Amino acid sequence: MKNIRMRNKTRERRAARARSRIRGTAQCPRLTIFKSNRYLYLQLIDDQKGHTIASASTRTPERKPSVADAINRLAHAVSDAAVKAAVLDRGYYKYHGIIKTVADTLRKKGVAI
């Protein structure tokens, strides 16, 4: 089994490889996904200006976190920002499971990914 330092280096290299070809603009921002063991965080980032256009997460104090709620909140924020397309930044995660669900759901909401 790899030790933690080696695992983190491997993840950093994998994320850098995935992000090397991705750049977000105001018209087509970068959709970055981070998932912890408990929560899911989504952000639309404009890399040219270096700021976040919209964000959503399952970490809410009001009720039990739901992935569908976070995706819907992000979809509403995207429509408010008048964004029609985004570039998916999966980081070091494989494109399956919750990452694929997020992408497919946003496509159904009208965002071209």
C-alpha cells in the first residue's frame, strides 16, 4: 500500500494532467468539483479574471445535504449568470459515479458541458 505522501503526489499529478488542457472564460467557465467523504462542492470559475462566478455545495445548515439540491442551486446560479456552456474539471476523480451524475444533470438543465 502506498504511503500518504506518495498517494497525494499521485493525485496532484493526475489533477495537473486533467487541468493542463482546461481554461475557463466568462462565456465558458470551468466547472470544478471537489468531494469529501461527507460533502460535495461545485464551483464555476472564470480563470481569466480569477474569480468564482457561482458555487453550490451539499453543506447546508438548514436540512440534510442532498446532491440534487446542490446541482439545482448551481443550475439556478448558472442561469442567473447567463452561462450557456462550461468546461468540466474533474480534478483527480474518475468520470463516473457522482462526477458523471453532476455532468449529466447539468446537461439536462441546459448547460453544455
